[in-house]
Amino acid sequence: MFFASDNAGPAHPKVMDALVAANQGYAMGYGADPIMDEVRAQIRDVFEAPEAAVYLIINGTAANSVLLATMTKPWETIFCTECAHIHEDECNAPEFFTSAKLTLVPTADGKMTADALRQKILGEENRGVHGPQRGPLSITQVTEKGTIYTLDEIRALTATAQEFGMQSHLDGARFANAMVALDCSAADMTWKAGIDTVSFGGTKNGALGVEACVIFNPETAWEFELRRKRGGHLLSKHRYLSAQMQAYLADGLWLDMAQAANARCAQLAKGLRKHTAVEMLFAPQANMIFFQMPRAEHKRMLDAGAVYYVMNGDPETGDPDAPLVGRLVCDWSMTEAGVSQFLDLLHG
Amino acid sequence: MFFASDNAGPAHPKVMDALVAANQGYAMGYGADPIMDEVRAQIRDVFEAPEAAVYLIINGTAANSVLLATMTKPWETIFCTECAHIHEDECNAPEFFTSAKLTLVPTADGKMTADALRQKILGEENRGVHGPQRGPLSITQVTEKGTIYTLDEIRALTATAQEFGMQSHLDGARFANAMVALDCSAADMTWKAGIDTVSFGGTKNGALGVEACVIFNPETAWEFELRRKRGGHLLSKHRYLSAQMQAYLADGLWLDMAQAANARCAQLAKGLRKHTAVEMLFAPQANMIFFQMPRAEHKRMLDAGAVYYVMNGDPETGDPDAPLVGRLVCDWSMTEAGVSQFLDLLHG
Amino acid sequence: MFFASDNAGPAHPKVMDALVAANQGYAMGYGADPIMDEVRAQIRDVFEAPEAAVYLIINGTAANSVLLATMTKPWETIFCTECAHIHEDECNAPEFFTSAKLTLVPTADGKMTADALRQKILGEENRGVHGPQRGPLSITQVTEKGTIYTLDEIRALTATAQEFGMQSHLDGARFANAMVALDCSAADMTWKAGIDTVSFGGTKNGALGVEACVIFNPETAWEFELRRKRGGHLLSKHRYLSAQMQAYLADGLWLDMAQAANARCAQLAKGLRKHTAVEMLFAPQANMIFFQMPRAEHKRMLDAGAVYYVMNGDPETGDPDAPLVGRLVCDWSMTEAGVSQFLDLLHG
Amino acid sequence: MFFASDNAGPAHPKVMDALVAANQGYAMGYGADPIMDEVRAQIRDVFEAPEAAVYLIINGTAANSVLLATMTKPWETIFCTECAHIHEDECNAPEFFTSAKLTLVPTADGKMTADALRQKILGEENRGVHGPQRGPLSITQVTEKGTIYTLDEIRALTATAQEFGMQSHLDGARFANAMVALDCSAADMTWKAGIDTVSFGGTKNGALGVEACVIFNPETAWEFELRRKRGGHLLSKHRYLSAQMQAYLADGLWLDMAQAANARCAQLAKGLRKHTAVEMLFAPQANMIFFQMPRAEHKRMLDAGAVYYVMNGDPETGDPDAPLVGRLVCDWSMTEAGVSQFLDLLHG
């Protein structure tokens, strides 16, 4: 009954096996290992982008920060939602790497609308040298609220960005979960929809710690490499990143894991809907649910061993009837039985 | 015959086993995993420093940069040697994280003398608000030239630093190799000798990729944590760092590995001394040798399958009698037979 | 009829005379000129703060940025309004100098309420090392909308900040205009109301280009000096800053000039109120008015030689009846006759 | 007898008159004042560079830092001498604005040789992504030691830089003094000699505080403007910078002043040569002399009212016979009689 985060579960055994298998003999460091050549080919294949620049990095904060730094000048502002991970959960890392600022677009459900984006872009207008200049758009797919942009919605956002000469970045910490939910290709969800760069997540979906940075226009590839190194993010024993990503992508393991996580989440959602005191805040579309129920119910669940975050208050104190918001996240390793156990307890 | 770098060999099987063992069930992320509690205790024990703040990070560049950033103000200058890794091999990462500058102290053999340090410190004097202010000292042990500071030498350097109100950092990418060579304790080589913070290397000595940052005065611990996060260096699935370090330290594995690497290096050195055309540039004291021999000899060795870096020219072209400098590095995984094969080939 | 900005008018002749008078013989540079000693005493006197650290700098962007940098850590966020000059009009200078970010508090009339501040502070809570940490509060007095905080309102804001361990900065680009309007002392409006540092404006109120940075707790004085120098903001021939500020403060010239500017603004407001098609957006309290009137009326005024900014559209094109917002700013040098000329034209 | 610095004397009365004259009526701010149009034309004329981008800024540190920031990537290193003002006297401002580092080229007399430059450039080679990349060359003319590069020497340096794809910056804090000494044109000393950007000094040569930044290839002009603003270096009442520069350049005033300063320096040098205990360290070529004489002699001069810096010790204490180095700087305002008074005292 551990639903605290999709970074709390184990790596998939196949990923671990690949790591063990890679641990033989000598290999050139810093990305010159032969496994990386395979990974580059795999990712270009997945994205149908034979020219794309592909790099590995240890986590999403680093992926987002280094990519955004190659896309942003220090005097610009990056457009993202109010609840974007790059704004809320990275302790100013994007500001550190870019030296720029973020403009927060309001959102009802984690998703930015093209209209809201346009309004903010225009709001940053007219000040010439005095105000921040327009930098890139950054959207998160799956969003931080567990919702998913349709392909049309992504296209509308990137078209709006392009209209103002802005590039678009996709924070895909849960890329696979979105792809599975949309039943689309990686290309559909990215460059075919106007996305310029992708943080392609592995960590939350069954790896130990690896993300790919994918740059469709490879002109800034060398700058990316220098910025990655300068950020302390170029690994000497790089093969241990490569091996994770290789196994992650092999034989569709990544999609199978995302499928499993999403299925567990759907099972959870179905069960939550049957509970009269529970209200889901957003329609869960991938592997994450935000739900509201009385403080006393949260306390009962947590006391009974369920593990998840209550976002806006302390279940231990205060009005037992007052509703609090909980967050449930599923990863590939969760079992149907585990989810049932949680639901039985809830309905219990 | 792979002597290119100690980051090219495999991780020790015990380290890998620990990683596999850690890959069970759920664990809180971001350093809150239970293995990290053990690691913290292990390192405090190794350093005889029960109050020390201890953090893990992926590589030496990150360890050095984040530690130095907690020790340095943006208007200060960090004193290091001309050949310091933080100056030559980190693509301005220390400057990025500290916003400060480096003052380069000349060195004959990779080691800074207290006199040379004093001269540079005084050279930065007298300019009040106009010039850079004095920041910390950073020394590397084992040095980038394969030499080792004696405990007296470290004490003389840190005493000089303290005289000017400066703190001292030790870049211990090859910490274990130095400790084994000096036959001293970790405490002897660090806080007992005036060192304030340590980048305690694991990666080059049998881990996949992990370094410990040790801060003897834990006042800046929270700042370190924030800077690590802001640099994108806080891992979500942190247990995979913890597990590496736990196994690395358990039962003296780290010292055994360093011992093995140093022994292979001594074997190499002994063999090199017997070759009349070979000259070693510095007395090899740990696991790294810089040696000079004619270009033609380098070419012969490399053509025959020896792998190592030639530092100052191309063995393929030019005067075959002209001497070039090669670098040989040994890691824990090298065998006596492998070294013998290299030497046999050399003596051909 | 020039109402575009209070930085467009001339410096007061007495300020210019002081500059000419200072231009005799030799003077030590970089703030060691004897006039600066007088200025320091004057400002400490004005603020009833005998221990305050006092520095001069060329403009408000620099004053705000260097002060905020001494108050903010790179992983923190500065709380200001959505329309704060530091957010909208400094091209990321505060981000450049602090390496931090800004949290925007919504505002109806340019003034932040303590409740809105508290809500934003709490919104940045609960994320530990992952989110930005709480940095200082920065408020602008006179606000960017021409409104003025009462002393009670300032106290409520700084008390809220203090409750969360935050310091408070006051951007006083129009400090004198506010003081005159509130009929209070400089101490009342700052440290007695919980303000820790002040950007004390001179430029917009009759100087050529000089602001004082006032730090009530002088502990960070040396850091300020180093940051000012590092930002390229320490003038060698500093006497020309000192002389401006000396004359500005002498015999209450600064208050007289603010009084004059405010009086012209009141005259303008009175006239605008009589025009049926004009609506003032905020009650003008100092020297700046935002007013709405039909596009055609703006066009008529501008065509007739009135100079001011229309903020949200082009008077030359579009629906002549659609209202647009204009901004009128008065400085010390405006005459009653000049304002009357504008009003006569308006009432046509 | 004030020889401490050329930033200690008064501004030329004609410069001050221009300032007073500019203080009439309203003028658009931020560089849009009509005087700036004249200044732009004047400087393009002086440099015979009709396309050059021209900006004004308050001092040399800012001029150097903002120009270098437009020429340098954060992962690069700037090549300058060990005694460069940007290294020694700007409290890390260049590092702040560029985020890069400096590589120090050794120098005997303040001048860099093309050979020494080449050696350092090659020394930064061969490390690929690991080391700093090559950024621009920055030389100072007149150098910090009072010496002057010949046109051939400048050409040799910029040719070396170009060979490695590097741009060249000239720190011309004493530009006029060098031009007068070389009897060449501004174009000869800059773009005709391979210089890409110039910090064109006014402050030390009779202005209150103004430097021009001249960029011969105007492609980075907009970036310069944004960086200047972001550094807090765009003045609202910009006309007061423009007026200074306008008067400075009008009718060759700037060259007359430099001529006067150089002449006083030559007079000083002639007198010093006659003193047996005095040794000049470098052949004085412009308006600055470094000379060595016994501590007791320094003490005698300073006690008698001469004002200058003793660079390497305290004249008040220690061996009276030990030589110390003094620095004498002349500005436009020094009189022949004043210099004679100093020399009479010396020969006393």
C-alpha cells in the first residue's frame, strides 16, 4: 500500500540485469561507451528522429535544467504552469542553469491552455529592453496533476509559442505513461506536435536513475554537452547510465511498465469512485490521482499502513470532517492485489 | 593492458551485489532511505567525526563544486594548483557553482608548497574592495600527477590557510589510494590535519558512480543540501547511491581495492625503471604514473594493444626519437598478469 | 505637456550647482571623498539611524538588485507584487544579482495586502529542500500604480514577513513623494515600520542619477560593498554622486521637489475628474495617475503635443470609442501653467 | 602634488559646461536622448566605423564586463595578462557578467606577447568537453604598467587569437593617452589592428564618469543592450552620460587632455631619471610611472605632501634603504608647476 511516489519502487529486474551485464571489463568513459551508441540508435528509432541529439543524465531536474539552459538566454523568461515541477520542485535549479526567470501560466487542472499562454506572452510584451524577453515554453506531460494533454492541445500550445518565435520543451518525467494513455507514438507527442526538446524520463518508470535529453535540432548539441559537463552531470562511468536506458527501451519494457502503472491507477480510480466521501480532483488519466476525503478517513488509512502524501494539511489534527487532498501514485511494480488491499481498507 | 583511467574498469562485484540487494520493495527517496543512515554512520566512523555532515553525490566534479560553493563567496578566489582537476577538467563547473574565481599556485610535481601558497595569498592582498577576496584552499590527494602530500605537508598548507582565515577543502577522488600509501587514518589525513571538507571518492576505486561529501563542521549542512538540489544533484532513488557506498566501505573493501591498485602501479613502476628509454616524471606513490619515452616506443605499445593516454603529442606522427609523456593508471581490477603482459611488451 | 516620466525632466539647478562646486581639485575616489562623509551623516540624520550603512549607486535597478542580493540566498524567492518594478522593468537584473527567483503576489491597485502575502508565503511552504526557500519581502512605495501604503499597511506586511523569518526591503524610487503624501518621517516609513533596507531614490526627484542604499543593520555592509563593486557599480569619481545627494538633501530640497510634483499631480487629478469620459483607475496619491479614456481622446491629446504613455493599445488605430489607459507622471519641474495647458486642451 | 590616480582630478570645465547645458527641459530617457544621436555619430566618425554599435556606460569595470559578456560563453576562458585590470581590480565582475574564467598570460612589463598568448592558448587545448573552451582575448592599452603596445604588437596578438577562432577586446581606459603617444588613429589602434570591441575610456581623462562601448560588428548590439540593462547599467537620465561624451569628443578635447597628461608624465620621467636613487621599472610611455627608490625617500616625499601609492610595502616602517615601488599618474589637470614642485622636492 505504498502510493507515495513512483520514485519509491524498485527498478525493474531487467534493468538491473543489464547493469550487472555491463559491469564487465573496461569501457571508455564520459559517454564514449559502446552501449551508448546503441541507446542513441534506440532513441532515434523510438522518436523517428534520425538526426536527434541524444544524451543521458541522472534525473529530471538535471534534464530539464540543462535542456532549458540551451534554449534560454539569461534575460528571457520561460513559460510554464503555476504547478510546473520546474517551478515548484527544483529549488531554483532552472534559474541556476539558465540565469533566467519563469512566467507562471494559471491552470485549472495542471494543463496550460493556448489562450492562457497567449495572454501571458502578451503580458510580457511592450517593455523593450526593460522587461524580460520571451524565452521557451515548457510543458509537462503527464502533468503534475496527473492529467494529459491531447495531441491537439500540444499542437495548439507549440503553435502559439512559434507564433512568437519561441521554442517548446516537454518535461516528460512520465512520458511513457502519457504515450500509453494516448496510444500515440513518441514522434506524435513531440516533434510532430511542435516540440523541440524532450526530457524523456526513465527514473520514475522502472530505471534506477536515468533520463534521456532529446534535441530534435542538433545545432545546440555541443552547447548541451558543455552545459552538462559544467553542471557536473557528465558521468565518468557512463556505461551504467547507458545500460539502464538500453534495457528500459528494449522489447518495449518501458511501455509495458507504464501500462502496468496506468492500469493500477485505473483500478484505484474505479475503487475511489465507489466511495461516497471521496472526490477526485482531476480525471486520472495516467498513474497519479489527487483525491479529497475527510481528514478522519485519511487518518484511518494512514494509521492502517497506507503510505501516500496528504497535500494540504495534517490528518492528525483538526476537524475530522474537513476534507484534505491526498495524492496516490502507482509505479510499474504495484500489484492488483496491493491496490485491492488499499481499496478494501478504504471501503472497509 | 588498459591503463587509460581508473574510471574505465568495472565496479567491484560486491558493490554491484549491494545494488541488486537494495532493489527490493519501496524506499523513501532523496536521501531518506534507511541505507543512507548506515552510510552516514559508516563514514562518521571512518573519519572519527561523529558530528560530520555526510552526503552522497554522483561524481567528483559535483562533489567538488557543491562543497566549494558552500565554502566560497562569489567575490572570493579559491587557491588550487595549476594542474588541479577543478581548474583543468571540470569545464568551469567550480566557477558555475561558486560564481567565484580560481587562483593558480605553481607546482613542480602536482603538490602545492606552503610557501607557494603564501606567496599567492599575499599576491591577492592589498586591493580592498577592488580585488577578489581570499576564499578557501583546495588541494587534491592523490594529486593529479600521482604524487601524495605527507601529513606534515597538508598541515603546513592548512595552517597557512588558517593564518589568513581561509578554510581548506580536500579533493579526494583517489582518497583511498593516498590513505593506503601513507598508512594513516582518514582522520589523520583530513580534520586532524586541518581539512574542513572532503570530496571522498568512490567512483575511481570500484564503485559505479558515487562520492561522499564530508563536512566536519555541520553548520553549512543545510546550505549544502539546498545547493545540491539546486544543482540537480539530489537523486530521487537515492538508495542506489547509498548501497554503493555501503558496500564500498564494508569490511574495508575500499582499502583493499586501493591497495590492489597501488600494488599494480608499483609493479608497473618497477618494470618501467628497468627500461633505459623510459623516464618517470614524478615518483609514483599511488596508482598513477607519468612517464616519458620516445614517440616510436609509444607507437609500438599502442599498436600492440596497450591503452593509455599520451599527453603532449601524437605518437603517430613526428620525430620517432622525440620523447612524449604517457600516463598509466591502475584500478582495483587489474591483475598482476595484465601488468606483466604490458611490461613484457615494453621490454619486448 | 510632458508627462511621460519623472525621469525625463531636468535635475534641479541646486543639484547641478553642487556638482559644479564639487569639481575642484583632487578627491579620493571610490566613496572616500569627503562629501560622502557628509552625505552619510545627512542620511543617518534623515532616517534617525546613526548606525545605518549608507551607499550611493547610479539608479534604482542597481540599488534594488544589490540590496536584494545581500538579503537573498540563491535558493530563495523574493516576494513582490505582480506589477513590481523589480519584476517587470529590470530585465531580470534582480535574478542576475541574487540568482534567486521572484514570487508574485496579486494586487488590485499596486499595493500588496498582508493577507495576500501570507497566502503566497504559505503556498511556498511544505516542500523542504525541493522548493524555493522563503527570501525577503520587497515592496514599492510609492507603488508602480501611484498608490501609497499607509504606515499601518507597511507594518502589517513586515510583521507578516517577520513571522516567517523574512526581511523586508523598500523600493523607494519615489520615497520622497510618499513621505510628503503621508506627512510622516523617513524613520516612520522604514525601520519603525519594520523595513530592513531601503532603495532611497534621488533620480526621479530632481537628481541627475543617484540613489542611496540604506541598510539599518550594518552587518552586511561589507558584503554590500563587494557586491556593488562586483556589479560594476562602484564609481571611481564618486564625488559626483555624493555632491548630487548632498544638495538633494540639503535644506529639505528633496521634500520641496516631491511636494511640487505631488501638487501638480493633484491639480491634474482635479481636472481629470471633471471630464466625464475620463476614469481614474486608482486614487492618485503621489505624482502618478493612471486614467482611462476613449482612444479618440488620447489621439487628440497626443496629436496636440501632450506627451505621455498609453499603456494597453495604440491610439492611432482601432475603435475610437474603446477606452485605453494612459499614465501621467509629474516631476518637480512642472509648472501649474503647464498642467493647466494640458487640462485646457483636454476639456477642449 | 597629487599623483595617486587619474580618477582623482576634476572633470574638464567644458565637460561640466556641457552637463549644465544639457540640463534643460525634457528628454527621453534610456539612451533615446538626442545628444546620444550626436555621440553615436561622433564615435563612429572617430573610429571610421559607420556601422559600429555604440553605447555609454558609467565606468570601466562595467564597460569591460558587459562587453566581455557579449563575447564569451560561460564555459570559455578569457585570455588576459596577469596584471590585467579585469583580473586584479574588478572584484570578479568579469566572472560575474560572463560566468566564465580568466586565463592569465605572464608578462614582464604589462604587455602580452603573441608567443606567450599562443602558449597559453595551446595549454588550454586537448581536453575536449572537460576543460574550459577558448574565449576572447582582452588586452589593455595603455597597459596597467604604463606601457603601450605598438600597432604591430596588437596585430600580432589579434592574429594569434583569430588563428584559434577567438575575438579580441581592448580595454581602453586610457585609450586617448595611447593614441596620442602612438600618434595613430583610433581605427589604426582597433579594428584595423584586428580588435572587435573597445572599452573607450572617458572617466580617467577628464570626464565625470562615462565610457563608450564600441562594437565593430553590430550583430551582438541587442544582446549588449539587454546585458547592460540586466546589469543595472542603463541610465534613465541618460543625457548626462551623452553630454559628457559629446563635450569630451568635441574639438579634440579628449586628445588635448591626453596630450597634457602625457606631457606632465614625460616631465616627471625626465626629472626622475636625474635622481640617482630612483629606478624606473618600465619605460613610461603614457601618463603613468612605476619607479623604485629607498623607503626613506618615499617617506620624505609623502611626509612633505606628495600623494601617490607605494605598491609593495609601508614607507613608514622597515629598512630605510630598502627600495619600494611607487606609482605616479598624471591627468589632464596637472600643471607644469605642480610637477616641478614635486621634482624640486625630490631632488631637494
